Amino acid sequence: MKYYVYIIHSQKFDKYYKGYTSNPFLRLKEHNNGFSRYTANFTPWKLVFLQSFPTKKEALIRERKLKKYSKEKLKNLILSPLNEINDYNAKT
């Protein structure tokens, strides 16, 4: 099973949220339906970044690092080749 670090963006509030999951699109749906107390007040969310990892441990380590990123650093990461969102969309 793969694990994913993801970034979602609320355009309405210009907020980013970083997390990890094994099912990014189900997790996005949960965020948009208010299942997370941290994101419920900032809907709608859009998935803007995905990076896959073979283990949960690796994904958690990466997520912790991303939580310290500035908005500018996040925007650069979203535009970088590390973003696998287009590859993931092509597979589904």
C-alpha cells in the first residue's frame, strides 16, 4: 500500500493544509464535508499536491517537514516536479 502526503488549498481563504493518507480523494471529500475540525470552516478545498511514499513512516516524516513550510515554499513545491498529482490523476 502506498501512502501520500497531500496539500489542499482553500482559495476562498487562501489557506493551505498538509496531511497524509492512503486514499487522497476520499480524504479530500472528508475535508470538504467537514469531517476534520481543522479544515471544516475553510471549505471548499482543492487537492493541489501529492507525493507518494512506500511506508507510512516516510509519509509522516515528510508531512512533519511540510508543516513548517512557508506559503511561498509551499507554492514552489506545488509547481515542482515532486508533485505527482497529474500522474495520480492519469492512473485513476
